[in-house]
Amino acid sequence: MRIAIVHYHLKRGGVTRIIESTLLGLNQHHEKHDFVVLSGDKSSNFHYCEYVRTVAGLNYSNQQQITPDSRDLLDQLRSSARAALGGSPDVWHIHNHSLGKNHALPGLVALLAKNGESVLLQMHDFAEDGRPNNYTENKRRAQWSKKLYPNCKNVHYGVINARDYQIFLATGIDRDRLHLLTNPINTTKKRTDQAEVRSIIEDLNTDRLIVYPARATRRKNFGELLLWATLDQKNTHFATTLGPTNTNYYDSYNRWQKIAQINNLAISFGIAESNRWSFENIISSAEAIITTSIAEGFGLSFLEPWMLKKHIVGRNLPEITADFKIQGIKLESLYTHIPIPDEWIDMDQLLSKISKELRKIYAAYNRVLPVDAPQLALDSIQPTTNTVDFGGLDEEMQEKVIAFLINEPKAKQLLPQLHTAKDRLTAENNSIQISNRFSLKNYIENLLNIYGSIKRDTSIDYLNPDLLIDGFLKPKRFRLLRT
């Protein structure tokens, strides 16, 4: 089988890791397959550069002077794929085509679908899910805006969690063309350098390190990490691994760094960026792994650390972790909220901010804001009477809470503690369950079965993207940190 894998870029990130895992799995498979990765750039950090062909027009449109026409870009992809594979692809495996990052990609997919070629569209993220600017970009391409999601036998869809599966199913797509394609976990035993592990602990001057392995974006909720550093009384040092690549997040990231420095909080930022220490050794040096994210796609951060027998603490995301708990994975150390007394918050200001941002996002999606939407959104971040979840605040309000706690240390007693107790049996159970259910071998077998199930066809219709908006755009899911 000849396979063409398509993505905007190969910079470090979730989708790039999935592509690397796919190539590794295809190489290890007992049947021979020819494959190529077509990308807008060729990152030196990518592990399988020999399989990459660069097609500059695939990159994000805001990183190009002129994005090619959809037909021109398709011609470029065809030419590169044929040169690499020795013939036309049997299947096109395209990641996040409808995210609004490249003006030509939706039209390119529509052309492939109309031509009857076999296509798998793997959906990690949706423009319809809290990304109104991306959605607006798609709407501006009038020729293709209603053809984002081809509905025909030769186009199948892969989604990465049960929530997205149910939302996508509501579009009316046939079940045999919609697949739950959960991400693979690297279950091979990772080798660590104990000398380097000791070096990390010594350099950070701590015996108790908690690592947040995440790139800085708003939804990663770094303010909550500073909150834990403010509350912690156990000589703990916290660390993040990566700073932002999106310039929109620079100011917020720099502000958190400044606040940590001014208040002498035990946090180090971006410790994986210098390449001084390997990622595996950073994780191995930690007593526990933390996540404070308020939104995830698949949720690798809830699974991967267990393969190094590292416990995970921090914020639970039930719409994501419910999938893992069904698989027998235990995540008891997570919390669903951090209740802040509402007397510490300007509640009128909070409701005003929520109302303002809700109006903007509903207008961007061309929806009428329900009268009760602001109150429903506020209710969803009030876990108990007279409290507000810290993760429901924006950076400005989070900063004020942290400042209050620093100035009034006795108030810290009103907030919960971070539970990091080790449990060997839980670590063993989780690593076994993850190995059994999320192995690369299982992922590749699932993927190849999907490829083989795609039928050639030339009759075409299109799914209604508004139905996806209806599934994602709900006041109870709204958070200020996602705006």
C-alpha cells in the first residue's frame, strides 16, 4: 500500500509525535508499505526526515506570502507523492485539514473527494471547538466553506476521543466511515541516565520536583501552577518543559515568569528547551507529573508518565479522562476544581468578562447568544455555594488571587493541598493497562484496517459543519482561558 501522510508542519507537538509514531509502526509492521510525509517544512527535530518531502504551500497561510490555489497545491502534492512512492498514493492520510490554518487545504480535500480518491481525515482539533478565528478563516473561503467535510464512501474520518466521536456522529455520517482512532503510547521501556537525573535535581536544588510537561498556551493554565507553588509548604520545586511558539502567548508567559521571580516562587520555566537534558530524564527526575490544563484533545499527559511509573496529579478533565477510566486506568489523584472563596473575586467583573467573551464567540460562530448563557457558564465554574473554580478565571483574576495569598498567608489554609502520595500498585496497574490498550501495534492495526475499509467512489455530498458547532458550543463548556 502506498500512503501519503499530510500535515502543515513537523515542529514539535502532538500531531508531529503521532506522525512519528505512525512511521515507526509502519516500519515495524509485518507487511511492507510505502509511505511519505508531505509537510510545509522539514524540522531537524523530526525523527524520520528521510520520509519527508517539503511542499512549502502546505505551511500555515500566515507564514506564507501567498498560499497556492487548492488545485495548484494538489498538483504539487501529487508530484511529490509520486516521486517518493513510485506511483499515486492508495490513500491520503491528512491531519487537521479543516482547522483554518491553510486557506487551500479544505479545497484540496474537496477535490480529492470529488475525484474518488481514498482519504482518511484525522481530526485532532476542530475550528468549531472554541477557535472562532480559525472558523472565520474557513468561512472567508466561500468556494470551499460549505465543503469542509465531504460525505462520501471514499472519505473516512478518525477522531481521537469518545466526546468528539459522539459530536461528529450527530452530523449524520455513516458509522462505518467514522472511527475512534485513539493516539498510541510509546510502551517501550525508556532508558534513563541516572547521572543526568541526579544533575537535574541538583541544578534545581530540590529533593522534590514536580514537572508539568507542556508547551505554554492559555489553555495549559500556567497560573494554576503558580497557585500550587504559592500554596505548597513541602519544599517542592515545580518546572515546566516548553515555552510558547505562538506569539499570542508570549506576554502571558513572560508575565507568569516575572510574577514567579518577584515572589521567589519555586518554579523553573522551559527546562527542556535548551536540549541540555533529555525529556525522559526530566520526567524520571520528577516525584510526580502535574497537569493544570483546562482543555485537551486526546490527553496524552494523563497516560504517558505512567510508562515511567510516574504518578499524575493536577486537574481532571472528565470529558477526556472518562475514556481512560473505562479502560481500567486509575486517576484518583486528580481534582476537578480548586474552590476559591468568591469574596476574593469581583464576581460582577467575572460575570461581565464571561458575558463579553460569550457574545464574541457566539457572534463569531453566527449564533444567537441564549439569554441564560452567561449565568450557565458562571454556574459551571462554581463547584459549591460561595466558591469559584480557579481554572474558570482569566490570567488577570488568577494573578490577583495569587497576590492575595502571598499577602495573606493564613488564607492558604482555606484551599486544598496537592496530593502526590506514591502508590506502587496503581503505577503498575496503569502501566499494564496502557500497554495493553494503547500500544503502537494496536494503533497501526486499527489504522491499516481503516485504510483498507475505504472504498472508491465519485458520488459526493457534504456534512453540515453547523452541527459540529452545536455539539461544541455550549455555555457549560465555556472557559475564559479558551478565548
